[in-house]
Amino acid sequence: MKILVLGSGAGGGFPQWNCNCVNCAGQRSGRIRASERTQSSIAVSGDGLSWVLLNASPDIGEQIRRHPQLHPRHGLRDTPIKAVVLMDAQIDHVTGLLGLREGPCIDLYATRCVFEDLTSGLPLLNVLQHYCGTRWHMLAVDGASTRAEFDIEAVPNLRFTALAIPGKAPPYSPHRREQVVGDNIALRIESLVDGRSLFYSPGLARVGEQELAWMNEADCVLVDGTFWQEDEMQQAGLGSKSASDMGHLPQQGIAGRPGMVDALRESAASRKVLIHINNSNPILDEESAQRRVLDSLGIAVAHDGMEISL
Ligand code: MLT
Ligand code: MN
Ligand code: ZN
């Protein structure tokens, strides 16, 4: 299995266009060692030829331009991107669908909740009907059904499982205050060639026993690295929302509850990688004390262009 990190930043990317925080200003001026990051998305392939996008970032055009694996190969118009799977209906994960409108009809895999949001509060799919259109593949993570296995015909050698996880629906969703099953999923992707597997969850609010079990059985975990601490935005004067308000488990635990670093420390996965890093997170600075903590625990920080072969 091949994994391309197209975008490793959270919503807004890094540096964020309107932000003068120590990280964003430090990156622009070269005062800190940190690389630019576009908004969160990865591409996965089982044969190195056909790719599926996990989330479609607003930075998709630039992301495809930077990755030759995703360029057209045959004929006048072509794309090796065969499908898109959405983890939720957040703006930074879905608005890239509009950037695919020049291509063929999009094979789109998402839950009923996400299809609802994208045809009501943020009616992207209605708009796309006037361009390339979308073919809906409904993932049965809904109500009492908390996991759904599926294959993507045009992306061979991979088996996918969508898993209901604790998280947050987007601010515009009617479910924002009360999450329902299907608002947020993680993906387990297994290679049918050698059985190796990836656990992908760029937005994860809590790691309970179930999530820890999934993180344990995967060879590689690529998980929510949005915030270092719960009150990071408030501390930096950047906003009033906490990590939990936004549905992200910070790396540091909150009041006795374990954080993402604790979960990763327990996980048996051989590769542990944080993704969807917010511009406020001190781990963006490669020389920060927080980054040294991750280094010492064997936890990597995803960067744009990172390639993982499993
Ligand atoms: C989030 O995950 O909470 C988002 O990155 C926020 C956003 O896109 O505005
Ligand atoms: Mn996000
Ligand atoms: Zn910033």
C-alpha cells in the first residue's frame, strides 16, 4: 500500500493567511524551522496506479500539481484519481470536490449524514450536478451500525472499513451540538496483497478502548494532531474554542484523561504519525521542546509530500 500525504495542515493551513501567531509569523520570517502545510488530505493506492483521495481539500489543485503520481497519463483528459472517501463534512475536507469538477463523474463514498450536510447546509453536491456530477456510495455507518466494510472497484488490492468515531459535525450542521453516528468516521485500510493496514483518523475527539484496539492492530496510524493542548487557541489569544469544542483530542491529556500522545505510546503500531496539524501547534516548530518529546517517543509529524509505503 502506498500513502501520499497531500496536505498535513488543519483548516486554514500553515501559515494561515490572516494569522500572525508565533508559528505563522515565525514561519514567514524564517525565525522558526517549520515547513508550509496545505489542508488535510491523503491519497492511497494498492497498485501505485489507481488512487483514492481520503478527503478533498480546498488546496487540491496545488496538491495534485505537486504529485506526479496523480497527473493524467493516457489521452487528452485523464486522472488516476478513481474515487473520494469523506471522513466528515468539514469545509477543509470537502470543498476540494469543487476543484474536481472538470473531470469525470466523481465516485463519492460517504455516510448518510455527510451526504445530507452536502446537499443542505453546504450544498456542494447539488452544485456539482451542473458540472461533473457525483455517484453516491453510501457507507452504512448509521444508527446502530457503527462499522461498514467496502471495496472500491477501480482501486484494487485494498479493503476499506469505515468506523464510527467520537468527533464533531461541522459548525453549519444541524448535528453540531449533538453528534450522531455517521457524522465522523475513521478508516481502516488493509492491503489484500500482504495484510498490512493503515488506521486513518484526522479528526478524533477521544481514544476509548475501541479506538485504541484499532490503533493497536494497524501497522501504521495516521491520526489527529490538531492541537498540543486543550486550551491552545485561548492561551495564544487566537480564539475562544477549546480542542474538545472542536472535536479534537489534544496531544497532552486533559485533567487526568489521556491525550493522543498517551494513546500513541500504548499503541503497538510500528509507524505513528500525527496529521491535520493546526497552525497554533508548537510541534510545527521542528526545534521546539514539544517536538523533541514526540521524537523521543517515535511519533512522527506528517508533512506535505510525505510518502509512506506499507
Ligand atoms: C476542524 O477540524 O475543526 C477544522 O479544521 C476547522 C475548520 O476547517 O475551520
Ligand atoms: Mn479540519
Ligand atoms: Zn497562526
